[in-house]
Amino acid sequence: MMPSILTSLLSNSQMKEILSKTRLDGSTITYFMSDDKRTVTSELSYPRSFRNTYEELEHRNEGLPKTKRQYMTDEGKVVGYLTAKKLGIIT
């Protein structure tokens, strides 16, 4: 695996960490600032067990009948069976 640009900048001591914050979903965002204080860079890392919205929806829908499932629209909204049927998401 090739090292990222951020990793190479950190190894050259051109960037220093100014803030690291862990969110409720387990993701961590870290902010770095250059030595000349002109550039702020952020890095976002997710835990191994992290699922995106679509994967989480698939997991919740496992084993449920069609009418109890939730469906995702093209815009990213989660809708119920009747709305999905009206929008043509399911047939």
C-alpha cells in the first residue's frame, strides 16, 4: 500500500496535529495545520465495523417481508413500502 500524501507530510514534520475528535458512530476526524499556519488538512478514519447507510439498511431489512422493509431513493432518502411503490423503486 502506498503512503498517503498526508503521511509523507507528517513524516517531514511539515504538519502538526491540532485536534482529534471521535464521533458517536466511532469515526475519528483529525485536523492538521502546516508549520506556516496557512494550510489546515483533515483526515477521517472509520472503525472496521462501520457500515454506510445503504449497508445498514440492508442489514435491518434482512428477513423482513416487503411491506415492512425500508427502501432508499436515488436522492438518499429512506422511505417505506408504499412510497417506494409509488416512486417505482419496487414493482
